[in-house]
Amino acid sequence: MKISTKGRYAVRVMLDLALNDTGEYVKVREIAKRQEISEKYLEQIIAVLNKAGFVRSTRGAQGGYKIAKDPSQYTVGMILRLTEGSLCPVACLETESNECERCDTCETLQVWKDLNDAINKVVDGVTVADLVARHQERIANMDYSI
């Protein structure tokens, strides 16, 4: 499994909005510049986040985007599933009941289940608020280096 740029950028956008949350709406141009993402591509990603209610938007001169809820309410897994779809490493685990005709005799199925569980544990265990804290800690550590 490989996370696409769309998924990675969506996580970065949510982090950027959380880091720059002053109560004001943030322009796509500003996010694109800070994140070094094309404005056109960023608009596509933000449209997905906006439609899902992860961000709020407003039009006009003071328009832009802001994170809709507290950053602790969004996990990396939520954002990735929204932009990437399933995070399952194999197709047979994507549905509630395994439709694979070999599932009863598949010696590797448990490996894929364990991998799927590990992926979900990681991405669902990290919130945007956690990423904000990591960012602030890294910046603080940079300030103290000689």
C-alpha cells in the first residue's frame, strides 16, 4: 500500500489549517505557498475536505478555509480514508465479510489481517492535534539548539 500525494497533502492541509487557526479564514494561496503545493491541486483536495465537513469555507475578499472542528477530532486515518478510500493492504479485507473463495484455506490471510490492524492502529492513533504538538515541539527544540 502506498499513500498518494492527495492523501499526504490532505493531512498537511489539515495540519496547516490547525497551525494557522486564528479564527480567520485562510486563503488557498497562503496554504499552497506554505506547503509548496500547486493551488489547482490544493483546490481539488480542499474541495474533498470541504464536502466531507472537515473544513469550512467562505467566499469573498475575506474568504478562505478553516478547520471545522477541534484538531483532536480528526485522525490521520479519517483524512486518509476520505482521500484514499480503503487503507486495506489486500482487497479481500475491504468488506465486512471476506468474499475471497480461498479465505478458508489462505495461509497468508492472517498476515494481511495483522498488517491491516497495524496500519489502522497507527493512522487512527494520531490526531491532527498530535501533529500540531509534534510540530510545536520540533520548533521549540530548534530554538534551543546551538
